[in-house]
Amino acid sequence: MSSPVSLGIDLGTSELKAILMDADGVVLAHAGVRLSVLRRHSGWSEQAPEDWWQACLQALSELRGHEAFRRVACIGLSGQMHGAVLLGDDNRVLYPAILWDDSRAVAEAEQLGAGFAEVTGSLPMAGLTAPKLLWLQRHEPEVFKAIDCVLSPKDYLRLRLSGERISEMSDAAGTLWLDVARREWFTPMVRATGLTPAQMPRLVEGGAASGLLTATGLGLSPEVVIAGGGGDNPVAAVGIGAINAGDGFITLGTSAAIVAITDHAAGNPASAVHSFCHALPDRWYTMGAMLAGASCLRWVTRLTGTADEQTLLDQVQAQLPIAQPVPLDTPLFLPYLAGERTPHNDPLLRGGFMSLGHDCTPAMLGYAVMEGVGFGLLDALRAVQSAGASVGACALVGGGARSDYWAQLLANILQREIFTLQGSELSACIGAAKLGFLAIGQGAQLLQAGMPVKARYLPDVSQQEVLEIRYRKFQGLLNAAKGLHG
């Protein structure tokens, strides 16, 4: 096939995106389909896997009109991590997919305990996959008995595309069932959740071929190779070129995370720091994760009745210019709208404002939210450093990276250079497409290629003193917040 094209598919929580990318790394076309989350009970978060497949079909139908579509030689997959897709022996979905931000399995995570954390790379947490299966065993025994296989979300798309039940190292690391250093299923943890290794999918590396396309009616050749792919954060890392030890980035999407690439498994489970497998062989990453990131800004925009996020950002800049330290009595915000992971590991923790007055404006609340997310990332950064990972200048990706104000505020808070990238909103799709090329023996040179830098933000030392005082106040509010659900 002349000049092959890779199809990169990223299954997010709020949107499925797909791109066509050529062998030079040029994105030729892209499509996106919105997704919704079902919240049947407080703390629950679910999606129907069939909705993912229909969104995938819709995105492919949009791309099909592009001339490059008929040159697709490979497919790479990326997706939201930690979700549980439960299949019967006929590959029928038995129950809605339980997502990464679902907190129903708090008691089950505690029951699993920390005994295997050094092997699995993380403490048991309600958001990870394994405790969810223990919850199902307890609360949905008939569903649990019928389970023949558990897949991660993007691996369900692979099943529909190829008929294969396969996962890969990076998503498997996020289940709590993987021996992260050895990159193989860890039988004691699998059995601790009432399952057997036979119910786990076969594992490949992210850039390995996992199967051929068998789904019909897509307008694609049955010769198309499907790569292992990976979880959204590691695949985004591949997309932006963060593949070597010492590379780091911050993702500021629905959730937020600070990620440091390592050449060995290096976690600190006691501080809720994750050590996961990268989507490339012989590489790992250490991650501090926040359960609410840019979603906090969307929330406060709605809360204040502001037209949209950009309007609120404009108001913040007008009232609290980024070049000046904020008044010390500006409200503070705890960004725990969905609980918190690193370093607090408390899915029941909730957010809040403090120091509100009659004079508070939407702009002041908007600033407090952005600063609170920044302080949460500083907590996560310090936890990541405690695991021995080094973090220098950081790329900023995700929806929050569109705000110059927020990027500069993060540079000031984290005391690090922050830089944004051209096209980073498609980084997971681009990383997936790169892995697709690897699966057909091409594209090795694309791995070293990052993305063009859009802007650089250096810490403003004149603001350090005020931000340090406000950070100490922020930290002092934690015990009060914990006491509200004690």
C-alpha cells in the first residue's frame, strides 16, 4: 500500500476522537463524537459500551469521506483507564461499564488492603478496576457469576473491531491486577477479587500487533492491523514525545495528573502515587492523579451563570491580573468535587470554598478554582517527587491548556517552566496513531518527534511569597474537609 495512513482512536469520558495521520506525523483529518455519563446513584459513574461503539462508527463515518481513509493500514487505540467492561462467554456486555471516577467500591478497596501495593504499583482505590469487581461479587452476584472476561474501555472497541479479547501493559497496570515491574498478570490479586487468570485478556505491548480488522461495513481493508494501544495518559505521552526517563507533563482535562516518565517501576503507594507501565516496552511512569481538574472550571462557570468558560477567564484577568499577586484574602477552593486520589486517597472527600464575603464576584471564584487545582497539582507533584521521580519543565496538555492565565498560574505555583504545545488536544489520538504505525513495523522515527511548542511560561518570582502563604492556608483546610464525612 502506498503512503500508509494510521487511524488513531481515543475513547475519552466525554468524547470519542479519531484522526487520520500519515507516516510523517501529519494529521490529515479528525472527528469527534460527544459521550454522556450515567449517574444512577451518588458516587456512581457509568457508560454503556454500546454507546462507545456507536460513537466510534459515527466518527469513522465522518472520516470516511476523506481520501486518506482508504489508505488506512493500521489502527491505534487509546482510552479512559480503570473502567470495568464485563463480558459473558458470548461477548455480551453484562452490566454498564463502571468508570474511573466511580466511588462505590470504597469499602472493597479498604478490604483489599495494601499488601500487594509494591507489586501492583498502587494502593487499592475505589476508582481502580479490581475493587469494582469485589463490589460486584458482593452486590450483583448473578452478574459476577456470569463474567467470562473483564476488559478496559478501549479494549472493548478492539473486541468490536477484531473479535479479540486483548489488552496491553499500560491499561492492565491501571487495573491493580498487574505485576507492574514484570508486566504480567499478578495471580494473587486476581484471585483476591474472586476471579481467575483465565478471565483476564491476553496482554501485548502497546506498539505490537494485536489482531486484524474483522468488523465489516467500515470501508476499511481486512488487512488493517490493530495495535495494542494504551491508556489515555501514557498514549498522550507518546503523542507529545514524552517517552524517556525525566520527561514530564501535566494533563488538565476532566481529571488532572502530573506524570513523570521513568526507566523502572517507581511508585510511592503510601502517598497514593501510581507506578504504571508506559505504552512502550521497558518504560514506566510515575503519576500523581487528581479526580477533578478542568471540570472544576466548567462547574464554577455553570454555578455562577457565566456564559462560558472563556468569559469567566476574561473576568478573572480583568479583576485579578495574572501579572500581580492576588490579595491574601481572596477566597480559597478545595478542588475535591469527585474526591481525591494523590496524595489523599479519599474518594469521599468533597470540595468547597472558604473565605467568601459579600464582595465575592464570579471572577474571584473562578480564580480560586484555578488556583485550588494548581495547589492540588502541587500536592501531587511533591508526592511524585517522594517516589524518586525527577520532574523538570512540564508540557501542559488537555482542555485547561487553552488558558494562558491558568498556564502562567501553574508555572507560578509549581515553580517550574510550563509549556503548551500546538495540537495537544489531539495528543492521545496522535499517540495511538503512532502506536498503530509501530504495529506494522513503521514509524519508529515518529516516537522521537514531539509537538511544536506553542508558548512557554516561566515562574514569576514576585508572586512566590503570596502563593506560598495561600498554599499553607489551603493545606490547613484539609482536616476540616475530611471531618465533614467522618
